Amino acid sequence: MEFIDSLVLPQSSEHIELLHYMLMLVLFLFIPFISIIFGGTTLSLYFRKKGIDENNHIYLKFAKDIIEMLTINKSIGIILGIVPLLTAILVYAQLLHTAKVSVISYLTISFFLTIISIILIYTYRYSLSFKNIFDSIKDQDSNDPELKEEIKKFKKGNQSLSSKSGMYGHIFLFISLWIFIAAVTLATYTSDWGNENLFSLLFSWKVLSRFIHFIAAAFALTGGAILFGFFYWEGGRKNLSDDYKDFVRRISIRITLTASLFQPLFLLLNLFALPNEALSASVFGYSFLALFLLFLAYHYLYAMIKQSTSRFSGHVFYVLLFTLLALIIKDQLAMGNATVKQSVILNAQFVKYLAELKGTGEGAEKLSGEEIYQVRCSSCHAFDRRIVGPPHNEVVPKYEGKKEQLVAFIRNPIKVNPAYPPMPNPGLKPAEADAIATYLLDHFKKK
Ligand code: HEC
């Protein structure tokens, strides 16, 4: 995305480090939320279809309950699903400034797909709520046949809107997350930079195995979030029949357990697939912390199955959430390690840029004599009047045909006229002094 890259300035190494932390923070918001949205939509669609096919009310209720619970509300969708991703793109743009790599373009594609999918998923969510309203109207048994017909039509329209928006939202989110994972993976594999191709990247083993790991983590966290929402949050849901509660508990434990059993394998596979320069003690440290937390989650889940209780619902959710955070930290550290060279380049660019601003860098040679003069001399000098120093029209003529002397003076001023204070040494390079001298000799007015 050249457009975004052109907005970015090179950064100092301190700033780059800060950006890495900021990125982690933003991903802490985005990844858990979008994982739960993805897992929740998948499960809701699955149970809705199963409920319709088998004409089972428990499945249908579950489909509606989980999407309502997990999507929370529209503003949360924007705050956690869209804003952090946009921020992440801007941070990546700074970190990968001037690097020839398509990470930013891929993230931008993923960003637009995410917006579309979030809109569709929230449409699905609200259309399921509408369904309840229509159902309750039916219960009141209107006597007006015309109204009845009207309601039937709306109901049908709503139903098809609901299944279509849910399905498309799910597909878009799936693709968007796949591209997202591909983009952040690419950021760590610096040796691939410059000759990447989106399709071969998407189907490369390193992206696929990370994506599978992501999906497994997403379902584990979603299962945990369902347990959390039904049985822990605000003391658990009230007014639920025991049958339904039992069903929810069993099914979410099963989902959470199955999905988290997959994780260690992929965690290790992905860890060992990382390029050497991405590895460090803390990358291993956080991987093992994630593994430890996973085993803790198994322990709680096992206790819940064994005792047929929903007691550890809160624990399971928090432990899985922290697992995900540990994995995000691990990935970001790995990226930081892998892109050290890029950071050094950026820091070097930053130093050069700063030097140009100060007028001491090599880049300054490219400036014309007049430009350097404007920055370095014009505060004290003008051609036709006295400021701090004498007017050039008075003092430069004596240097006509003696440019070397003028250059020597500019580089190393000596006391000349007792009527003026001494001129401070401007500390110019020979080429710069030469350019200014040429400019002065060309521009003073001969009397
Ligand atoms: C902080 C103020 C200040 C700045 C900045 C400054 N000058 Fe001066 N300049 C002076 C003063 C004061 C004198 C008079 C010194 C004297 O006569 O001893 C002077 C004298 C000169 C003279 C006359 C020397 C002579 O032989 O009489 C030239 C030429 C000159 N400056 C060029 C420059 C150029 C080119 C720059 C920018 C690189 C510059 N000055 C920046 C204050 C300044």
C-alpha cells in the first residue's frame, strides 16, 4: 500500500520498540474478540441448521442464544472488531516502512472483508431476534387475515435474510482471517519478502498450519466464552430449564476440549517452523507458558466432566484467554526478532532524516546553496540590510574572484569588523560551504 507507506516517517529504535508493544496491545483486543465472533457464528449456523433439519427446539434456541451472547452488541463489534485492526495496519505500516513486502496490502484486504463480515454477522444476529418478535405476534392469533398474510411474508423474508447473511458473513470472515494470518506470518518470514504471491502464501504449509492453530484456538475460546456467559457471568443465566443447561454445559465442554486438544501439536509445529532469526529464549518461554495454561484448562475441563458441574466455567475461559494472549506475545516477539534488520534500517533512515532536519546529514549535500543558506544563514543575514551580521551587498564584493577565501571564511569565520560581534562557526561541510559561497557570489548586487 504505497498510499499508507507514503504517510509514514522512519522511526527511532526506541519508537520501534514502543510500536511493537502497541501492536501487542491492539492484537490483545482484536484476536480474542474476532476468534469468539468466528467460533460463535460457526456454531450458531451449525446448530440452526441442525435445529431446522431435526426440528429440535433446543438446538434452535442454542443457535440464537450463543450469537446474541457472543456478539454482545453493534458498538462492541466496531470497537473490538474494526478499530483495533485498523490501528494494527497503521502500526505494521510503520514497522515495515520502505520494506518491499505486501503485508500491508494483505492486511487491508482482510480489513475490508472483516468490515463486510461483521455487518453481515450482526444482521444475522438481529434477524434471529426479529424472529422471536414474529413468533410472538403469531401467538396472539390476529383475526385480520390481511395482516396475517403480511406478517407471514415478513417472516419469510426475515428468515431468508437471516440464513443468507449468516452464511455469507461466515464465509467472508473465514477468508478475511485466513488472509490476516497469512499477512502476519509473512511479516515474520523476512526471507520471503519481495517475491510473495497471495495464493501460494495462503496455501503454504506455514500459513495453513498457523491458520489451523488459530481456528482451534478460536473454537476453544468460544466454547470457554459460552461456558463463561451461561454459567459464570453475573452468577450465570437464570430462568433456564435444567435440560437446556445440561445440554449447553455438555456441548460447550466438548467443543472446548476437542479444540484445545489440537493446540499443543500445532503450537509446537509452528514454533519449530519459525525461521532461526525469529527464535529467542522468550519466544520459547511464552510458548511453554501457553502449553502450561492449556494443560491447566484440560484439568478444569476434566474436573467439570467428572463432577458434571459448571463450577469451573470462569476458570476455563480466563485460562484459555491467557493462553491466547501468551501466543500473541510469542508471535509478536518472534516478529520483532525476525525484523531486527528492518528496524536497524528504519533507525538508520531515522538518523539520516533527523540529520537532514538539522542540516548536518549527508542528505544536505543534495540541497542547493540557496536552500542551505535560507536555513543556516538567513536568521543573521540579508543581502540589503543589517540583521545580526552585515548586509551581504556590503561584504561579499570583496570576495569576487576569491571564492576559496569566502568558503574558508564561511567554514571558519574570523573576526573582521569591530562594529560587529564575531560570527559563530556554522560547522558546515566543504561541499555545503562551497554551494553557499557560489550562491552568495552569484546573488549580491554590485554597486
Ligand atoms: C548568529 C548570527 C550569524 C549567522 C547564523 C551567520 N552569520 Fe555571517 N556574520 C555574522 C556576524 C556578526 C558577522 C560580522 C563578523 C565580523 O565582522 O567580525 C558576519 C559576517 C559574515 C560575512 C562577512 C565576512 C567578512 O569578511 O566581512 C559573511 C560573508 C558571512 N557572515 C556569511 C555567512 C554565511 C554564508 C552564513 C551561513 C552559513 C552566516 N554568515 C551565518 C553573523 C552570523
